[in-house]
Amino acid sequence: LPRDDEAQRAGRAAALQTALVEATRVPATVAERAEAVLTLAEAAAGVTYHNALGDVATAALLAEAAMRAAAVQAELNLAGIADDGFTAPMAAELAPRAAGAPERVEAILTTVRRRAAEGV
């Protein structure tokens, strides 16, 4: 984008802010959807047929990785966004989502391992 005069610089800055907000929404949505997969894995861990327990464990681990990676990407983008009306709620949404993932995955893996050992 051109930046020869003040109007162009202002337009460029506004366009970059808009693009950065949109670039933050994408990984935030990925984190949200990965959390939904993790929730499904939590439910499946206790009821899935034993031959599919490995699939449940894999889903949980991959969902955690996707959630945490997406949350970090969104967090890094937030640092460049000037709109506190966007950054504060987005940061508040992302932080607990990623922070709670490891414990949730460990609980799933514990259930999967227990059920596999019991043969159910």
C-alpha cells in the first residue's frame, strides 16, 4: 500500500489493522474448533469401543496441539492490534482455552489407558 503522504499512511495503517484483526480471527476460530474436538474426545474416552481408544487418544493430542498453536498465533497477532475493544476480549477468550488443554488431555489419556488395561 502506498505511503507517500499522510492520508496514504493513515489508510495503510487502517488497512493493516483490519487485516491483522482478520488474521487473528482465523486462528482463534481454529482454537475454538479444536476445543470442540477435545470435548468430543472427553466424551468418547469413556464410551468408545476399546479398538478405537487409540483414535480417541490421537484426536485429543492433535486437538491440544492445534488449539495451543492457534492460540499462540492469535496471541502474537494481538500484540500488533491497537483496538483494545478487540484485543482484551479476544485475549480473555484464548488464555483459558489453551491453558486448560494439557490437563484435559491427560485426563483423556488416563481414561483411555485405564479402559485399555481393563479390556473394555
